[in-house]
Amino acid sequence: MKQKIPKPKLFACTQSTELAQRIADEYGEELGKSRKSVFSDGEFQVSFDESIRGRRIFIIGSTCPPSDNLMEMLLMIDAAKRASARHITAVMPYFGWARQDRKDKPRVPIAAKMVANLLQAAGATRIITMDLHADQIQGFFEKPVDHLYASTIFLPEIKALNLDNITIASPDMGGSKRAYAYSKFLESEVVICYKQRLKANVISHMELIGDVKGRNVILVDDMIDTAGTLTKAADLMMEKGAKSVRAICTHAVLSGQAYERIQNSKLEQLIITDTIPVKQELSKIKIVSCAPLFADVMHKVQNNTSISDQFLM
């Protein structure tokens, strides 16, 4: 007799409650009951308010800074392990600290590797995430990693724009692989921006490699933080004769003067996902939910079926 797979349970970290609710609605299950208690000194404790013994559980939470968000994910994983959950899947739409994926100068940490170690030590048996800052971060884990790509979400949005003479652009050399993947699918041209930094989040110089004259440019990036690189690239391309400039970015960190820079830039539109909650609404920003993608992959993980059809690129 075939053993019936017990229903999974979905739980939310507090920083991603709204996204977790959207994922749960798409999945067709209610969010599980959990609690976060905060002590007067800032220390906090998490707890599950229902039994999870023998179940697969999905803990949904982006680990964007501050570090409390990562700590909450780790504590929930540890609590689930000690409550005898059968499988503990950390669903991390945005994998924080991923920019520190290598030693780019002496005496610095590889934070992404440390975070991977922490998640596994806490008890995570699987990771589901999207658009890692560097693909090789998957290799930091000894547990299965389902690395999803936002191209599944963004390509229909690009096609819906009905633009001719499309050129895909990367705002820096590091994103060239992503830009080439989009251009191959859309059968379009590619240009790349070459930038030099004075320090983190401060650009000293930017040059354009390629021709954008008379083209509708779409900048592609995995994340947008202070928006300095993206808006400078958009302004540069308009100066070089581009017809229009739009951008798609998976993770909208949007810190510092990001909103002001976007509003005052030559960007016609910025399309982002909801992996990180936005702090301010802008007419130039369009949000496309990643909830259907994550819910579908979670269904397939639960039922032990292939997720290959979710990889457009």
C-alpha cells in the first residue's frame, strides 16, 4: 500500500509576512501559526504554536539586512528541528549577504559561505531561493538548493511591452552572463557598462561597451541597492542616443537615496519582484509577484516531481 505523503505546513518570518501570505494563497494552504516574542534588550524568541512533528515545513523569509532577519530564520529552523519536523525547507526569496561571495581584498570574510554553514548547522534540509548574486553560492551548501530564476517572471513582462529594436544591457561586467541569457532568448543585441568604484556604492567612472542609438534598452540586474549604478547607466545610455531605457531587477533593496535617484533618472520604468518589501511607492516602479513561482516549486518539492519546466534560462 502506497504511503500517503502528509500535508506540509507553511510558516512566515516576520519580515516576509505579506509575501508568505501570497505564497500560501497560491499554494492553497493557510499559513501556520508561529510567534515572535521580543525581550526588552532586543533579544527575541520564536515558537511554533501548532504541532509540526513528522511534517515537511516551509519557512518563508528573505534574509535582507538587518541581521535580525537572518537570525530569525535560523531560530525558526532550529525550533523546527527540535520539534521533530521531518524536512525543513528554508524558502529564501532573497538570500542576504550574497554580495560577499569571495575574498576581493585581504582580510575580509566570505559571508555567503558563512550564512550557508549557519543554515545547515541550524537544521535546514533544503534551500529554495531566487537569483543569487553569484551562481556558485549553490556550491557553498551540502544540502539541495533549488536556485530559481526571475526570467520566468520577467520575460512575459518584457514581451508585453511590445517594443521593437530591443537591446539588453548589463549595468556592470559581473552581470554580463545574465544579460546574454536574456538576449539569447529575446534574440536581441547586448551592451555592457564598465564601471570603476571609489568604494562600496560610490562609482567614480562608467563607460558603455556597445551601441544603443535608436534602441529601446532594458537593463537587467539581480538587485538594486542605492540605485547609483542603474540610474547612472540609464542616464549614460540616453546620452548615447537610446530611444528609451527601462530596467528589471529581482531584488529591490532600495536603500539610501534610491527612490529619489530613480524618480529623477532617465529610467522610464523599473520592474521588480516582491522578494523584499518596498518602503515607498513610485509611479516608475512596477512590482510583479514571485509568489506563483515559489508556490509551484514548493508543490513540486513536496510531491517529489521535477521543477525543470520553471527554468526558462
